[in-house]
Amino acid sequence: MVSPAAARTTREVVPDDGNKERSRNNPCRVLFAGNDDGGTEDLGVAKIPPTSPLVTAATDKKRKYRSNIERPRVVTPSTTTTTTDDDDDDEIKNSIQALPSAKRRLLFGRYVDLVQCTPNVDTVYKIVRKLTGNIGGNGYSGPIYGELTKHSMQKVIDLMIKTTGFSSSSRFIDVGSGIGKPNLHVAQYPGVEFSCGIELEHCRWSLGMTCLNACLDAAVIEQEKDDGKKTKTSANNSLVQGNTMFLHSNILEAKTFDPFTHVYMFSIGFPPNLWIELSKKWNRSDKGSCQYLICYNGPKNIIDCYEFDVELIAQLSTSMHGSKEGHMGYIYRRTTSNGKKVKAKNGTSSNAVVACDPLFKPSYKLVKRGLKELQVEVARQVEEHMGGSGRTTRSRSKLSTMVFTR
């Protein structure tokens, strides 16, 4: 119930002329107010039709208020206006929340902080992108192919460092390496001793070797520039590192996963018969060094179904490059067949004898010889299998007859 004074300030009231019939037929509001004896007093008919500017403005204001409450927007100091005598505007202002401080906006408006990568990791990804495009690996025409985003792979590596001691003394293999982004990534950070990728699809292996060839060229150039400064490249995260080799082969040709300490595979779509063979190779591998399995299948499949001698120690969600499809990654640690933990060997040294499967032995020896010999051999294979540009650097001309002759 409104008072007569409030009614007269908000509506133009026309005195009643006694025509009640007109009041019933006219679509106008009749205002009432309380009198002294508790009854109501007819104040007349307010001449405010539904299409009046006052009614339209009030409706628009109500819609604007609801729109701003349901879909908050960013208000900057230059566009914000303050109205002290309007309760609706104050409520709208208080309902607007500042967006979180983040570096990247995902789908559906979610904001996340990006994981930081070292400069040499950024460099190799730029090299790969320049040679293969945003999504390489012939993923549009071949069997199931997956590439994690750079930042998702960095999250996986950070978790491996935290939970498995992943370091520069580790040896890493990617089963089904595609164009080799994970291998090139771990070769830069944390700078593993040996990074090996094995790929059956020739097109993807060719792209991976082309990318590796370009990365090794960049590594040699940076190393030669850095030699004059007499700095340790292994401790300098701005320099591109080598220590990587890709094999065009079938993993079924290997008997074990030796000499690798960390076995990685983007395992979405692996058939059951392949899992059975991978389980046999894992369980036969050196239990003191081959310690960690990183894949994208849960414990129900890995432990219960395919009987890998492992236990789950960590897991995290990841995003795929291009599609933004998400998959859960799992990190497993070796156990014995009865579930007991296996004590890992304490690091490696350059003189230590490491068990090595014959399939991986030539590549392991090649990487151990050094960056320049690795560069020459990779360039030779690119030239032989893909028809390279024929460009010969000074380092290649001196070492072209030295590779695989020792």
C-alpha cells in the first residue's frame, strides 16, 4: 500500500469525474491510498498507458539489471559510473565480479595459469611448428594419433620429476613417438641422458627425423657460440640439447625395455594384443633400472587386465593439441610379481655397464658419442630416406666417415 504523497510524486493523478464506466474500460491504473479511518481512498485514474515512456524505461531498466546479474562483465575505471541515489545501480555494481588473473582463457570461460617452459623447450617447439604446422604427424589420415599440448607435457614432466626423480641421468623412450615432441621436450628439460622414440608409421618417423635434424643443427650452432663463453651447456636451459634419436621400427622386435628408466606411451587406442606383448617386455626388463611406466590407461587395465608388475603412484589430467580433448595420465612404479617394491639403482655414470636391448643399442651408443656425430648421422638418414637439401655443414664434412665405424 502506497501513501498519497508517494503516489502523487510517482504518477500524474487526474481527479475522478465520477465516470466509473470509463475507469472500467480504460486500461489505466487506479491508485488507492489509506485514509484516517483505516479504509481506502480512491485517488483517481492515472493516465499512464502501458506504452508510456515511463513504463518502457522501467521495463528496460529491469531487463538490463537481470542481464548484468546473469552475465557479469568486466568494468574498467574509465567506463564505471557511480550513482549514489539509485539502489538498482548499486546492486548491479556490487554483483559484477572481476575476472581471475590468468594468462589463457579456455572454452566456456574458464581461466588457467599457463605452465612455464624453459627457453630451449620453446625453441624446439617453434622449430617443429615451422616444419610441420600446428598439428603434425599426419594425424588426419592415419590411425589414432595424439599430441599433448606443450604445457600439458610440461605438467607431466614436472610430476615425473616430483614423483620419480626424473633427471639428466634418466633414459626415456616414447613408444609410438609420432613426430617426437615428447622426446625433444625431455631432451631439453630436464635434459635426459638418452631420449629415444620408436615409430612404425614411416610418414611420422620421417617428419620426426626432419624435426630432429633441424633441432640438432640449432644445437650445434648454439654450442659453438657458447664454447667461447666457456659455460656448461648442461646447466644452461637456454641452449638446445641433443641426446635424441628416432627409430623407424616395431616395438615388438624388442625383447625388453632396457636401457630405459622411464617408459612413456600415449596409449589411447592400443589394441589388446599389443598390451599383452608390452606387458611381457616390461616384466622381463631390468628391474633395477627400468622403473617407471607413464601411459594413459588406468590401473584396472594395466594391473588387473594386462598384469604389468607396477603400482600407481600419481595421475593428472592433460589436454590434447588442436582438439582440446582431455585424457588422464598415469604414472606407475615397478613392483615384483607379488606386489613388493623394487629398489632402484642409484643413478648412472659414463663408465657404468647398462643392460641394453639389441634394438636400441646402436642408437644408445651413437648418442653417447656426442652431439656432432649424432648430427651427422641424423643428416645422413634424412638425406637417404627423405631426399634432403644436400646442404653440408663444416661439422658434417669432417665427421661423415666416422659414424657407426667404431
